[in-house]
Amino acid sequence: MLKRRSLLCAVVTLGLINIVPGYADSLDSQLLKAYRKIGVGPDQTEAYAVAYEKFLKKRNAYVRRALHRASGEEVPVKTKKAAARAARGSMKVMRKVLSEHQLEYFEQYVKISNKQFLRDAGLR
């Protein structure tokens, strides 16, 4: 199920690059390029998908908590820190799944993912 969903997301994103003008320069394109560089192998797919889903849930929870605790001008700062905290935790988990070379690219991927998440949530 997870493999099929990941593949579907990749196909949809690849299709959007060809359809939407100006899309190639966006964070979505950077995110796709970073994901390709990770090169998750067939033996890593399941563990990667589970660990990444946990990261997404933690990031959402941390950002939601930061939104409820912060107000005014501190909201963007607190949410950015919360997303970064979730990313650091994800890096620790991914050390068990990915090689050192893949971890470098995963770190870039997570940074871009966090930027996109905060932008889409209107927190940037």
C-alpha cells in the first residue's frame, strides 16, 4: 500500500512539472530532485516509508503545538524551530534505514520539505 502511494505521488508530481508553467523552479521541483538523489532501494522502501510517515506526524504535531503556544511575531519563528526539531529526530531514525551518502540527500530533502510545508501553511 505504501509503495503504491509513493509511486502515485511521484507520477503525479512528474506530470505536474510538464503541465504547470514555472513549476520547474518551485520548491516542488527541488523536493522531487532531492528525493531522486536519495535513491531509496527496494530493500529500504518499507522502512523508509514508515519512518517518513512518523516524521510527518511529528512535524505536524510539533507545529500545531507551537501555533497554540505562540502568538504574534513569534509564530513563524516558533513553527520553523518546531519543524526543524522534527527533522533532527527524523535524521536519527533514518540513520538506521539509509546509508551515510543517502543521509546527506535526505537532510536536504527534509529541509526543502519543511520550507514547503511552512509556506503552504502560510507561516512564512
